[in-house]
Amino acid sequence: MLRQASGILEVRAPAQGLHSITDRVTEWLAQQDVSSGLLTLFCRHTSASLLIQERAAPAARRDLERYFARIAPEDSGYEHDDEGPDDMPAHLRSALTHTQLSIPVENGRMMLGRWQGIYLFEHRRAAPSREIALHLIGE
Amino acid sequence: MLRQASGILEVRAPAQGLHSITDRVTEWLAQQDVSSGLLTLFCRHTSASLLIQERAAPAARRDLERYFARIAPEDSGYEHDDEGPDDMPAHLRSALTHTQLSIPVENGRMMLGRWQGIYLFEHRRAAPSREIALHLIGE
Amino acid sequence: MLRQASGILEVRAPAQGLHSITDRVTEWLAQQDVSSGLLTLFCRHTSASLLIQERAAPAARRDLERYFARIAPEDSGYEHDDEGPDDMPAHLRSALTHTQLSIPVENGRMMLGRWQGIYLFEHRRAAPSREIALHLIGE
């Protein structure tokens, strides 16, 4: 029978950049009574975002972080700078990546590809704990 | 019991840029008989898109509009220009942002963070009315 | 009554760029016993992605391919280059577009707008067959 579940994942990234949350999400999913369905992650912030990326190569993640630092740089004459030089680029990097991801679930596991990991992309330097809302529907 | 609902939101943006649709979506949601579930917004256009962004600071929205005008500019030697200089950049800005957003719902309210608003990002200068398809599933 | 269905779409793009999968998805949907609901496509790769774009103008798709080749170029001094010069730009172009898309379904058809098509955006030159996980929930 179809049912749904929801939760909040609190994540504190130790620094700017990509932080794997795959294990945290896998753990939450394992506690739910749903083996096939759709899992949605929703980032409740505008200066952090979600990204599915290559999980095996740390160099790829460093290149990705440098890329976004370059295309949405800190010193770019922004009008909005009340909260520091990392604030506006954080909004831009969030806009260019994802606030929400939905992932099909089969046999109790997310249908991630072999090389895919789920990341919180933290864009602020001294970020507070972040909330990822989780929603699962299935049977 | 799980049920679903669907609808169309017609939105006409008065100008290019970010136009809040948070209130319109909240209003539609309040009319549905679902208090927890998943709400999906789908923009039925390729020259307008959806974005969740900072809702408190108008300067942040202006910076964001200027940023996209800069990284996907009008005068860039596009092959496709039948519909005017704002046509091809509109497709690019749509590709870089979102055609679809799904937002968990709890206690009859979207699980938006405190500073998040939902925006139609209109990329054309003289745009017609836009259709956002809505889908809600939950109980 | 609400039910769900899932499947895998195997797609082999003959070259880098945008490859329409609208017909393949439409065909899969027609075989399911669901006429209204939500269809989710999930790309199980980090060097290919999904995009909804203008389906009538091939020139618009070529401009879009050239644009991504320009903003995430091959020769940019990446640290990660074990798998060739098209590997890291592939991850970047994937990050800037979409791993997942959800599309409302009504009367057995996706609620795509008149000019929208669904594309696999292949970022590698000699790519293997790609898997798109499909999930459908509805009634």
C-alpha cells in the first residue's frame, strides 16, 4: 500500500564546498517502511544547495568548487553585500545548482548510478547548520 | 488517505526578471484537501523558468538578474535569432535555472525556509501569460 | 486508485550534445496504467544530464551546445583529467543542467508546453549507453 514519510536532515558543513550526505540520506531511508517509491530532498536555504556528483574522484570535486568560485566570484561589484563578500555569490551558486532533488527508490535503495553521490554544496564560509527536508512516497 | 490534485497557475510578469509567485502557490495549496505531501511546479515554457531565491532582499534579486544578463548576454552571435535578441539568451537562462521544482508540504504549508520565496524568472521582454502546471500528492 | 510504476530507459547518444528522448518517454508512459500523476526522470550518470528545451528550432539547440562548450570549456587547467579532456567539463555541464526532472501527467500525457522537448544532454565524446530511471505515481 502507498504511504508517505517525511523528515528533516540537519547538516553542518565544516567548510565551503561539497559535503557528501549520501550516507545520511541512505540511513534515513533505511528507517522508513518504503521499499519502492520517490525520495525528495529539499534544501531550505538560499545560500547552500544540492548536487549529485562524481563520488570517487576528490579532484573532480575540487575542480567543481573552483569552477563555481570562478563563474560566480566574490569581488564582482554586487549591490547586495550586507552579509559579507560570500553572501551574493552564495545565492548565485545556489541558483546555478539545485534546491531540490528527487530520486527514485527500488528495493529499499536510491537508484543512484555507480559513480553518483549526493552533496550539500555549502556556499557560505561560516555557515550555520542546514536543514534538508525529506519526503518519501511509495510502498 | 493519499490523493492527488492538479491545476494550472497563469502568471503574467510585467517585465523581465524575478516575479514572486509564492502567494499564488500558497493560495492554491490552501484550497486543496491535502495537508502533507509533495507539491510540484512545472513551467511549460522554454524562455521562462522557476527559481527559489532570497525573498527579503530586493538588491539580491537585482544582482541575480544582472548576473544572468551578464553570463548569458543578448549580443553573443547566436545562430537562432528569429524571435529577437532576447530569445536565445532566454533559452540559456532557462537551461541554467529550473523548469521544475518540487517542495514538501507539512501541516498544509510548503516547507520553504524562512528566507525562501518562489519566483517565475521571466526571460523575455514582452512575454505572454505563462502557465505553471501544479501537481500535489499527499494526504 | 493511486499506484506507481518504474522502469529504466537505455539511451545511447550518437554524439555529444542534445538528443531528444521525448518519444521514448511518451512511449513508456503510454504503456503504464496511469493517466494522471507525476513522472520523474533520473539520469544515473555524472557526465550526462537532462534538459527540457525548445524542440522546434535546431539552431537553438546548436547555440545551447556551443554556449555550454564555451562556459565549461575543455582546456581549462583542470586537476581531474584522468579520463580525457572531455571528462571534467562533462561534470560541470551536468552540474549546471539537471540530473532529474519531474513532469505532471494529465489524460495520459505529460504536461509539456507546446515547444518543450525532453533531451538527454550527452557531455562525453564516446559515451556508453546511458540509463534514465523512470518513476511514475498517479491513478
